[in-house]
Amino acid sequence: MSLYPVKYMSLRLLLALALALALALVSPLASPAFAADQDRPERIVAVGGVITEIIYALGAEDRIVGVDSTSLHPADALATHPNVGYVRALSAEGVLSLAPDRVIAVEAAGPPDALALVAQAGVRVETVSEELSLQGIVARILDIGEMVERPSEARALADDVSRAFAELDAHRAVIDKPLRVLFVLSLQNGRAMVGGRDTSADAVIKLAGAVNAAAAIEGFKPITDEAIIAAAPDVILTIDRGDHALSPEDVFSLPAFSATPAAGTRNLIAMDGLYLLGFGPRMPAAIADLMGRLYPGSAVAAQETPR
């Protein structure tokens, strides 16, 4: 957890700040009577799907006055709150018009100029670590619990997550032959964008007791047909985007994918993006879900994994 630094600002940014302040001041929430109400809940703008998800899980959703476009769980988060834009393309004016006391954001939130404007306007802007591990999830829950004044609820939730991960560790330990999984983020003009090492996809694949078939690549990058064949994935993992989701036909009709072991069984798994890659409170359920689909004969496959 860290406070967003306020740095030297250019004339252009100062002009933008003046406009943003003007928008905030015309709100009735900026009135002296409102500001004098010391008992009112803190007004929070949540930036990042995992931030919103944790605040809801802690029962502090009444403090949320705005969310970003990645706040897809629970479903009513985005449906019932103003949308301040995509997590990496925020509008300072849009955020300030909601008269927040605090912005809680993931580390990747931006652009930096927009967050600097919000901080310069006197709003507390705090960023939360996106570490891709159990320890990272627990730290996020506890940090946000302190911010929203729900420390006991946060500790209970963190303990539940830790226990669930311990159960998954036991299931993972008995996997004899880990499958090779290739995470495909997108297909454009027949070219695949895949998740290599040091990505959320890489972490998820390992937690599910599998091997990242694209570990030779770092980050999310395009991959050549030759590299796909050499990776020899047993399973293709991707994001379920509803009507725009990749189908087995989309993937295995391509020559490179048709030459992989996964093509023999047309083994493609599609899962919700925030659920699978969010590294929030639902992460143990997502890992158990994926593990059960990778290893359908395992004990974890027989368990229900509520989302």
C-alpha cells in the first residue's frame, strides 16, 4: 500500500486541475454543511476490479461512490455506480466530480498525470500491491480492510483465503503428471497473444498444478507458429468474453494449434477474466475450478467452487 506521490506539475496540468476543481465544487457534496458532517462514511472511488471486489466482500460497498470499468464483480458494482473509465485511462475530472475522500487503486492505474491531479486536489490516493501470490492476496485484503475500517472482517476473510489455499496445496501435491497449459489472451489475424512467465496467467497455471507452456516468453507477447508447436500444450486456456470468446473452432482450425497435443481432444478452457486472473478473494475458487477442469478425475474436481 502506498500514497500516490504529488510531483511537479506543468501549466497544462495546472489548468486541468483548475477545471477539475471547478467540477468538484459545483457538486452539492462540496458544500460546507456536507464537509462538516464528521459522521458520514468516507466516499471512495475504487479503481481496479479486485479493489471493488474486496470492498464488497468486506461489506463496505456503501462507501463506494464510483468504480472503473473493470469492476465487473459483483455485477451491480458497475451497474449502480458512476464509471470513471478504464483503469489505465482515468479522467481526473470524472473522479473529482464525485467528490471522493479517497481513491483506492491498483498499482497499474493511471495515467499518472490524472492521479497526480486528483491527489493535488486534496483527495487521498492510495495504491495497493498487485503481487501475484497468496501473500499478495492476503496483504491486499488486510490493507483495504484498514482503509475502509473493516479490520476484523478483513482478517476473517484473509484467514478463509489462506485455509482454502492450504487445501489446494494438498491437491496439487498429488498431481503425478502436470499438464502443459498455454494461455491465449487473444487471436488477431491468426496470431496469438500468450501469457509468458511473470504474468497473472503464469501464476494461475502454476497454482493449478500445471506447467506454463509459454514459460520461455516473458510477459504477454505474440508468439510464432513455430513456438506454439514447440510449446506442445496439452490444454489451451483463455478468457470467456461472452459472444466474443474464442471457440475450439477459432483456435484449432489454425495450423499451428492443430499440430499441438491439445488439438487431439480439442481441449480449450475458457473462464471469466476477473475470476481467473484477478487475484482477489475468489482466487481459491478459481484455482479449484481450473484444477478440476484440468484434472477431471481429481478430488478437487468433485468439489463445488462457488463464484
